[in-house]
Amino acid sequence: MKRLRKRIPVHRPESHGVAPGTLRAQAGAHASRLSVIAYGPDRILEEADVSPARLVELRAEYPVTWVNFEGLADIDLLQQLGEIFGLHRLALEDSLNIPQRPKLDDYGDHQYLVARMPVAEEALDTEQVSLFLGAGFLLTVQEKPGDCFDGVRARLREGRTRIRERGPDYLVYAMVDAIVDAYFPLLEAAALRLDELEASVLGQPQKVHLSDLYDLKRGLIILRRYLGPLRELISALLRDENPLLADKNRVYMRDCLDHAKQAYDLVESYRDMATGLMDLYLSMMSHRMNEVMKVLTTIATIFIPLSFIVGLYGMNFDPEVSRWNMPELGLAFGYPMALGAMALVSGGMIFFFWKKGWFR
């Protein structure tokens, strides 16, 4: 997982005090595009740039209609979709307000699901996707073109029996499962990066490694913030009495919940590993500093008595004035004796330190 350069996104409403259910397009929203995949057990129809009137026809003709709304700039088109499918305006408002916490809202005849969807395999780049589940239809609302649902589309085009014969609730399972699976490449990239940083920290730790570990840990915290509510969302689908989720499809949703729990557990493990590597880096830096300080302290300790001897004999007391004024200065071998005394003191201290094990 590549290093993060952006700050954690913070939701700041553009206006305060507006009526609930007011639909507003955010600044910089992508242009809207509407596509549909309508299908049944023995036929499928895929169209791009469809009109709302065409959606009404396809919904009446096919058992399941999957409408994909990309880009959040066209508010009028989104309102028309809400009228066609009878969607609550609060749910439509949430689909436009980014970012939303992954959640599940039940509005009786339809349900609203929102999650963060990874759009890249190595970089932590996600977008919000909203799913409106109702009788015979599924509406997905995405921030921008591009998603992780290509595998689901391929299964529909290939005519896989299970996904073509079952209702939109199974299609929701397939999409939620695709979103969960899209997190695993990010986790694999994070694991590889952790291995690289671990080898670097144990080999030759540098300051840049601490920065890399911090960025990686920050990315894992963001993943944890996305995966935790996503796990709760899937649990809510299974826990509550859900008339829109058939009993025969619950077993698949439970499998999806297992995958979400596995991904969440991996995030927790990798976050702990990143924290441990940061502590290891700091410990190694502290150990290296202690080794340096030990060497410097040993050198300074050896030179302390030598400095005393040099300082003592550097005093200018004339031995001719008194026999007590440094009589050693008048000895023929006074200088070699002073050097020998300094060598003996240094050698004795080095031997003492070695016996104490300070050089090991």
C-alpha cells in the first residue's frame, strides 16, 4: 500500500439549517451518467445513457433491474430516479453527502446501504457507493466512473445460473462481497510493505523508516474505520428480520460477513505490527545511542586520571625553592616515570572494564 499524502477527509456541510432531504450537488462533482442492466433467468439487456422513461419500461419487462448512476452532478436526474423507485429523500440526500459512514437504513419497502469502495489495488483510494435495494430493482450511486463490480457484470453476461435466477438481494450480496474482496489487495500490499520495513529496521534503521511506518499505520487506521462499519452493515442485514433478503441467500451473506471479519482482523493485526515496528525502531535507536554513550563514557573515564596527572605536573612550582615543590621534576627519569604511571593507570582501568564485561 503506497504512502498517503492526503489528509484524512473531513465532512464539512456547505450549508447549515437546510430542510431535511434537500438535495445539493457538491462542488467538483463528476458529470452524471446512467446505465442499466436488466435481466432474468434466460435473457439480459445492457444499455448505457438510458432515460428515466426507458427505465420504467425495463422495470416492467424484466424481473431484476440494476441501475447504475455514476457522477453526482445531475440532481434532477437523481430526483427522477427517486420518484420512479419510490426512494426516501433522506436516503437520496445521504447518497450525495460525502463521506458517509457505512450503514444500513430500512425505509420499509426499500433499504439504503452505503459503503466505501476501494478503486485501486495498491494505493488507498476509495469512493463512496450507495445501494438502494427494493422489490425487483437495485440502484447504485457512485461518486465517479470506475468500480470493483466488473466481476459481477461478467457473471451476469456469462449467464451464471445462480445470479441470473435469484433476485436483487443476491445481486446486493455479490456487490457487497466484491467490495469486501477489493480490500484484500490493499491488505496484501500493506503486508508486503510491513515485511520490507521490518527487514530495513532490523538491518539498518534510518529516520525515513519511522515516517514510512507512520504513513502505513495511518492508512491501516483508515482501513479499520471503513471495514468496521462495513462488518456491522453486513451483520445488520443478517440480524434483522429483512423481508428483502431471501432466506436462501442468507448463507451467502454469512460467508460475506466471514470475509469482512477476516479483513478487519488482518487490519488489526497489521496495525499492531506497525506499532510494534515503530517501538522496535525507537528501541534500536535508543540502544544505538546507549552504545555510543558507553564508548564515549569509557574513553572519558580513562582520560580523567590522565588529565589529573597532566594537570598536576603542569603546575609551575619551582623545586629549587623548596624540596616539597614537585621533587619529581628534578629526577633523571621523571618524564618516563610520568608516562609509565599514565600507561599503568589506563591499562588498569581498561582491564577493570573488560572484567566487568563493559566491552561485550
